[in-house]
Amino acid sequence: MNLKLKRLVRTASSEEYALFDLDLGVAGGTPTTIGKLDLHYTGEGVYGTFLLWEESWRQLKPAQRSALFQALLGELTQPMGIPNEYVIEFFTATLEHYQVFHNVGPEESGAAGSLSPPGNRRSGQL
């Protein structure tokens, strides 16, 4: 796995990252999205949600999933001097019923506010 993070949102106390595997490309050379990580920083520690798409989760052994999580958390929190305590919820989900509701730019259908099909999120498009 060749992991790449892309920050989607940053506030004064939180961040959202898309997780990509550069080894899993799709048409057009866009890497495949394998999940996301939401982090909320407080004076006491870090709280958040770690989500891997089911296809990615199944390919990793439990020790690999733990190592992936530890590497992500270390890379994102240690440089900031965040306290060592954290509570991160882990979920895995299938993309079968995945939907994104938005009003960002017109869709191919021309209707703003429409749903993005699951394939768009997996290919890194928002």
C-alpha cells in the first residue's frame, strides 16, 4: 500500500483527510480512495473517526490495520504537539449505498445539489 493523504477541510480544531492508495489507480490516473479520517483536537487529546472502505479493510490483516492507524495518527498529531491521549472510532463500510449530498458546482446532469454516484468518491472526485 502506497498511502497518500489529502486534506479536505481544516478548521482551528479539526481536520478531514481523504485516504488514497497510489498503488491502486483508476482510469485517468486518479488514485483510488480507500477511506477517510476525521480528527478533532482538544486540550486533552484527539478525537475522531477512521473509516476504511470494506474492499480496503478486507485486504489488510489486523496488525496491518493497526500499523496504518498508528502511522496516520503519528504523522498528523506529533508535529503539532498534541497530547498522547486519543479516542478514534473505526468503521468500515461498503460503497454500495454511498451518497454525497452537495451544492458544489454543477454535475454532469447539470443539476446542482444532485447525488454523486459511489464511483466518483472512490476515484477521488468530490
